[in-house]
Amino acid sequence: MNEALRIILPLYLLAYLVVAFLWRSYLVYKRTGVNPYVIGRSKGVAGFVEMFLRVPLVVLALVTFVYAVFPGVYQFAVPIHWLESFAIQVAGVVLLGVALVWTAIAQMQMGKSWRVGIDKENRTELVESGLFKISRNPIFLGLRVALVGFFLAMPNAVTLLVMTLSDVLMQIQVRLEEEFLTGVHGDKYQEFCSRVRRWI
């Protein structure tokens, strides 16, 4: 299984990057002329969290590359050997597949409202249909599932740290976005929050 994962995981990471960030951002920019990648524009706590969210993803990319290309060096990531069973790794790959499809669908349903970060300059419509009927943050939920999948497929201290740190940062980020959306959409967003859970 490890040999297959050395091929699958880097390809998956690339596919997720393209699907979750690049392709949808390109489509939104092409259709609206607005750059949806707004990370780094916020000030204060929001700006710090948005910038820091990149760090675990960069670390994940590095450990995945080392796992695929330098198996000997990978030992420094402190593999959790008792989790390296075929069944657990397959479960991780399944979660990765589900996360990719789920994220792609959620982004498609966001349409022109898709943003990476908090866009205080361009008002976006509140999306309440599709997956947003069951989760207020389906894209972040997809990312959380993907990180669990990575940890199960490649269990080590680094992926455990990445999963945990990313989750803490996402918990903060979604609350900052909720505060922002309440300011933009007012009672409509509050009513949406009363109907739909934050995660699922």
C-alpha cells in the first residue's frame, strides 16, 4: 500500500490544489473580473489567521513530497507505525476522494460568491442552496475531511500536527467569517445560522 500511496498522495495534493483553489478562482475572476484570492488583505486577527492558514498546508506538501521521494528521510516525520494498516490507509484514501468531490461541488454551488479569505471590498450573495443547506462551511468541512484522510493514509507526527493546527485555525477563521457575514447580510444571515449548523 505504501508504494501506491507514494504516487497517489502527491497527485491528490496537486489535484486538490487545482480544484480547491486555482480552477474555481480562475473561473470567478474570468466571470466577474474580481480576484477571489483576498488572503492578506484583512487586518488584525483576521489577517494573521488568514496568513497563518497557509503554513500547515505548506508543511503538508513538504512531508508528502518527502514521503513520496525520500522514504529514508520520511522517518524524521516520526511515523505512527501502529496506524499503518491497510484498512486504515484505505479509509484515508476514501476520505480524500470524498473530500475532493465534496469540495468541488460546494465551490461550484458558491458560484461568483467564492472567495479565499474575507473580501471586504466586493459584496457577495449569501449562498443557501445545495450543500449549504446542510453545512454553513462545506468547503472548510471538505478541507477538514481531507486532512483527516491525509493523516490516516500517511500517519505521522507531522500530519497529526498539521491536522490539529489546521483545525484550530479553521475554527477561528469560520467565526471571523460569520462575524463579517452578519455585518454584511444582517438578519438574513442570522436566520441562515439558525437553520443550518456550522459544520454538519
